[in-house]
Amino acid sequence: MVTTANHSLAKIDWLQLEDQLNSRGSALIQSLFNAETCREVIAQYPQQALFRKRVVMERHGYGRGEYQYFSYPLPDLVAELRRDVYAGLVPVANRWNELMGLATRFPDTHEEFIQRCHAAGQCSPTPLMLRYEAGDYNCLHQDLYGEHVFPLQMVVLLSDPKRDFSGGEFVMTEQRPRMQSRPEVLPLAQGDALIFAVHQRPATGTRGIYRLNHRHGVSELRSGERHTLGVIFHDAS
């Protein structure tokens, strides 16, 4: 049984986290998992009964490496993270949609949101684990999956960049209207979580609110092996 991360979530200053999301499109949660929890989650990767689908990225032009989507019922730790982090982020998501002039509002609980996804035919769970080896990388992309999209998602770095791998930096780009994309490399330590924009977020300019478009990916691994847990809050069709 993997240790719960709820004690770490309880220490999060959600208002400070929202400030980071508003200004940068991403927010770091340091040491969400301890090293033992990271090792326990990595040990789940070979357990095929936990997963519904394995994707080899090179076959689809996504990059190199592979990932597996968890099946329902999700492992307890993943289900708790999805439920509790959603609850902390839903006020941000609703404010973002209001500022961007989007009609969609998200319900208070993740259970209600998943019911909305399933009613629209988005019934496949999207939390996943990713594995990279030397030479692997993930092309810039957006995890949309269907009509209902929660505008924020989370990754947790499970491997130790000081010991397990080199390279493999998390990368985000920000596209402003009629401007070139701005890249940003976001260094993570083992157990750190990063919350970031899935697609668009609001920004304020001289003419009012406009939308910034985000993509994310992973740079090429130079050596070793890198595992990541991804928590996407909407399900897939």
C-alpha cells in the first residue's frame, strides 16, 4: 500500500499557489512525496493489472519513451491526489474561465466533474506514469482528451535527478498572441510536484484580458531512467 500524501497537501498555501499560477502558468509544490513513497509508486509500473493502456511514444510521433494510463479503480494515492488537488484548484479554474469569457464552470468536487465527463462519453481514466531512458524525450503537447477539460494538471517527479538520471528537464512554452513562444525550463527534485496550465490561461495586457497558450514536454534524457506520475483531472473519450 502506497503512503498517502494528504499530510503534505494540508500544508499548501493555495492562495500563494494561485499567485504563481496567475503570473507564470505553473506552481511548484516541494517535497509532496518523500523518497520512500516515490520508490513505492515506481514499483507499480511493471504491475500490468493496474493499467488500461501502454503507449510507446515513438510509434505516434510523440517523442521517445513510454507511458501507461491507470485503470479504474485508481490506486488509493492517485485517487486521493486527484480528489484533493482538484478541490484546491477549482476556484482558480473557475476564475480563469470567468476572466477568459468562457461559460463553463467547474463543480466543487472532483466526483461531480467526473460524472460530467462520463455523461459526455469521456469515461477512460487519464492519470498515468511515464518512463524515460537515455535518449528519450516528450514533444511539446497539450493533454486535452475531449470536450470537458480541466485547465490545470499536475506531475510529480518520482526519480532522483541527482542519482537516477541526467537531462530530462520539464519544459513549458508560453505563446502570446502574435508573438514567438517563450520557453521555460522548470527544474524538479525527487518528490516535487508541479501544477501547470493544460491549454490556456488569462493574462492582463494594455487592452485588457487576453489568453496565453501553453504547451509542455520533457527534454532529452542524457543518461539513466526517469519516472513521473501525471495527474490529469478530466477523463478521456
